[in-house]
Amino acid sequence: MRRISIFGATGSVGESTYDLILRAGGAEAFQTVALTGGRNTARLADMALALRAEVAVTAHDDCLPDLAARLAGSGIAVAAGPAAVAEAASRPADWVMSAIVGAAGLVPGMQALKTGATLALANKESLVTAGQLLLSTAARHGATILPVDSEHSAIFQALIGEDMSAVERIILTASGGALRDWPMERLASATVTEALAHPNWAMGPRITIDSASMFNKALEVIETREFFGVAPAQIEVIIHPESIVHSMVAFHDGGVIAHLGAPDMRHPIGFALNWPARAALPVARLDLARLGSLTFRAPDLRRWPALRLAGEVMAVRGLAGAAFNAAKEIALDRFIAGQLGFMAMAGVVEDTLARLSAETRLGNAASGLEDVLAMDHLARIRAAEAADNRAGG
Ligand code: NAD
Ligand code: MG
């Protein structure tokens, strides 16, 4: 039986993964090694029981008694905290879903690669913060990384059987998020509730707000650069409000291969689960005649400064991705807490990058994970200061 683990099992991608695993036979078809979650211990315990997991891990120490009580007598081991999450990732498994949100997904993903597993990577922050380390670790341990972000799965699929030297451009589509059609002058006062109203995709709250600010697309541009190894100038972003074309690859002969489908993460997750085969998946079928038209337009960089910042981060490379992501996470925390305006998030990230490039060598390549984690830590401190300055001034 195939051994699987799901990190971030109780989240949006985690739930979709769990759904596909159940449909494919659940505990009869897979041996579940580890499932991890956060504060939703009731859901984590249900999943662990249904899949007869070896271990269930909550990220929070104070949630351990509750998780232990729910799984008492089941034979399922329980643990809590970041070190326990990392330990769970070092348990050998064939297929590991990395669906923790934020930089917290980096260490468990790295641990899983060291076991030689196939890592289904939804946690784009891993590639943004430590792309080169991740790829070299995978290569050293014979592990495979399969992208799960819908755009990157689309690109991966468009590239099957192709030579990278034939690629001219990669075109990432973006829905534009909840505030896409708002007048520019209203954006500064957008609320959390407004930013959460995504038109097409049902996702976790953080990535949904990041879609409205386009920080999500900025992360994805960097993810593309790192995972596919193309130059920054080869990456384009195009606004596609319908979210039907998930991304495109343009080749030197003028041909463009696009990947289309209903906006349902169970497609890219299922593709990664069944790869290199394709199996039937429970996603809605496209009816292009009923859709009638698909539309595209160029993004406005004044509306979405995050896209401009992604270009700057790629130009510096090195530890800039770790700094960018950490600053973005702090700015997003502050926006969610009502302490920072919607457009001020990009300002905080920009201030943080400027400050860090003056005081550190942002362009230095990470020699190991410690460098990435140290930059992540420092950038969080500087971003909090930048946010305080903006909020105060
Ligand atoms: P989510 O918020 O719905 O779920 C996050 C999961 O991570 C939960 O299980 C939560 O308990 C866990 N978690 C949160 N903080 C943690 C921490 N510090 N340590 C350990 N576990 C922690 O998020 P999501 O929308 O499922 O997104 C997960 C990842 O997948 C993100 O990196 C996101 O960018 C990426 N992604 C999501 C989608 C989507 O459709 N939701 C699409 C593409 C990529
Ligand atoms: Mg995406």
C-alpha cells in the first residue's frame, strides 16, 4: 500500500486532499503515516480515525490534551508543536502533501524531501523562501516535487514531453481577486470581509486576501521562476476573471499550450496524487459553449504593487524571497487585525525590503536552512516596525 501523509490536513487544500484519498479507498487503499493540523483538533481526530493514521499532530502545544483525549484508545499516536510536525515529516512516506499555510510549511517539506518522498507542494512559500535549497535537497535524496498550485500544475502539465529550451514565456493567469473591479481610490479602505469575497475559488482566508492584493500572484511568479528555472523576463501575468485557463506556456515556434478546467483544487491535487498516471477525478466538466467567452487583460501595476515587488525580489534573489514572504505574512496579519490598510500592506513589504537591503546582504544565496530561517525572523521584526511606523504616521 502507498504510504501517505498530509501536512495541513484540516485546511482548504488538506480537506480536498482528504476527500480524494477517501474517494480512492481511504484506509483500505492507503497507509496513512501522519496527519497534521492546527486548533481544529475535532476535525483532525476524525480524519486520523477514518484513515487510521499512525500519528496526528497539532501545531499548538495547548491543543495536545484535547487531541489526546479524542484519540485515546485508538492506537494513534499524538504530538504537538513545530518540532513534532517536523518529526512527523521525517517518517518515511511515499507521497506527502505539503499544505500548511505560510513559512511554517518549509521545515516539514524539507524533512519529507530528505526521506526521498514525492512531495505534492501546495505550500508555495517553500519555493519562494528557499527554492534552490528545496530543489537541491530533492535532487540529493532522489525525491520528487510536484507542484499543486493550480497555475504551476497547469504549467507542469503543459510541459510534459517538452524541452525547457523550447519555452519562450510562461503566462500565469490571475483572477484579480475580490477587489479586481473596484475603483482605485476605494482600495485603501477595503475591509477584510470585502477582500475575502473571492469570485471563483474557495480557499483558506490568507491566500484569499493575498489574491485580492495579488501578493498571491507575486508569490506564484517567484515560485515559477524557482521551480521551472526560467528567467524573470520570461514570466508574464495576465488577468483572466473567469479562472478557467489555469496558465499557459508559450513556445519559440509561436504555439501556446493552455491548461483549462473548472476552478477546483481537486484537479491539481488529484493530478499530483495519481501522477504520472491520470485517474478520473470528481471535478465539474467544462462546457465552453455555455461559458461562451473567456476574457483577458493586462494587470495594472499601480493597483497591484505586489507584482512590481515580485520583479524586484527576483532581481535580488538570494534571501530576498524569504524576506519578502515574511514581511508579507506580517503585513497580512496586521491587515487581518484591522491595524493596517489594504494598500498599506505593499508599503510595509517595500519598506522592509529597503531596510533589509541597507543592513544585510539580501542577495546572498542561502547556504542552508538556518540562513533562510534567520532572514525570515529578521524580516518579521523589521516588517512589524515598518507596520508600526505606517500605523502611527
Ligand atoms: P488553510 O488556512 O485553509 O489551511 C492551512 C493548514 O495549515 C491548516 O491545517 C492549519 O491548521 C495549518 N497551519 C496553519 N498554521 C500552521 C503552523 N504555523 N504550523 C503548522 N500548521 C499550520 O490554507 P489553504 O488555503 O489550504 O492553503 C495551504 C497552502 O496551500 C498555502 O501555502 C496556500 O498558499 C497553498 N494553496 C492553497 C490553495 C487553495 O485553494 N486553498 C491553492 C493553491 C495553493
Ligand atoms: Mg495559485
